[in-house]
Amino acid sequence: MNVLFVEDDPMNRRVVKDMLDVAGAVMVGAESAEIGLAILDQQNFDIILMDLRMPGMDGMTAIGHIRQRADAKSSIPIIVLTADTAVNLRDDCMLGGADEVLFKPVAMDSLFDAIGRLMARNIPGDGLIG
């Protein structure tokens, strides 16, 4: 599984990479939304993890750009990872094109559960992984 993680904090990128390594996933980190979008133009990913609050372009704007693409990459599942706990944040993210929202600090089992649900949803046929 190939994962793009767009997150400005290098420590957060490292922690999530360590989690994904356990599952044998390959993670590419991007320190800004602009860089993440450029990487997405060049590589294929199974899932995108997106921070919301970053310098420059924020995560919601980046999600909007991804969802407006004219190719298959527009439907890559996106999980928001955020420390923001605003009351309507989950609803706003889902309306903005995110598939799931997890709050930092994210637990490994929560991350893997969310990824598993989204990946199973996108598998043709019976939806079973394995």
C-alpha cells in the first residue's frame, strides 16, 4: 500500500511513518499541501493522509484540489489527521471531500481501522481484504 502523508510537522510524519512501516506500507511525506499536490501529480497512492493546518495552502483547500481532478486520483480515499477539535470540524471535512477524520495524537489501531475500512470500500467484488 502506498500512502501520501501531507503534514508540516516532521515529528508527526515520522510517527505515522513508523506506524505504517509496521503494516508494510510505503509512505511518502510532504511538508506542505503544495508539495503534496505536486507529488500526487507524479506518483500513485492508495490513500492520502492530510493535516488541516499548514503554512501556505491548508488541508481543506488541498482536498478540494484533489477532488476536482479530472483523473482517477480524484477518488483516492483521504483521511484527515488533525489536532483541531472545532465542534463541526468532522462534518466540515466530510462535506469538503474527506472520507474520514482522526484526531491527533492518532492511535495506531484507529489509523489502521480507518485505512482498512476505506480500502475495503474501494476493492471491487466482495470487499474482503486478503
